[in-house]
Amino acid sequence: MNGYLTIARMGGDPGKLAATYRNSAGVMRGVGEDHGLLVHAAATSDEGLVVVNLWPSKEGSESAAEDPRRLEVLAGLNLEPGDFRREHYDVVGYDLFAAHQPT
């Protein structure tokens, strides 16, 4: 089973980052759909916002990362250079449980 996991960590005020996340959700959903995103989740943390994406391939993740719509959203966050960090992992396996999908 293939897959590629990306974890993005954004530092800053969790409330402000969550509000920006909600405001840009439609745009970012379109980016994900256009590049094959399988699973997406976001959560606030004490340090800011954490976003986890599961892609079918590294190529999907990389093409989404370069999408101008995504880049415009990130530019609007006005993050300092050390406030945005991404981690990447080759996935060993995953399961999708359709019965538990949010409504």
C-alpha cells in the first residue's frame, strides 16, 4: 500500500490561525481535491495549528504544495520564517473507515 503523509505545523496564535483556516477551507479543499488528497485533518495546539494530509503519492503532495491558490493562502498568514514547518513520511499502510466520516 502506498501513500505519502505530510504534517504541517504553523506557529502563532491558535485562535487566529484556526479562524484563517476556516475562512480558507473552501479554497484549500479545492486544492486537495485537484491533487488527489485522500484524508485531511487540522487541529489547534498550544503552539498554533497542525495540519495532517494523506496523499496517494509524493507527487500529489508536491504538486499541491506548488499550487498558486495554496501559496496565496499561506502568504496571507504572514508567518515568520520559523513559524512554518513541514514533515514528510512514506506511508506503510492506512485504513479508511467510511462509517466514521464526519457529516
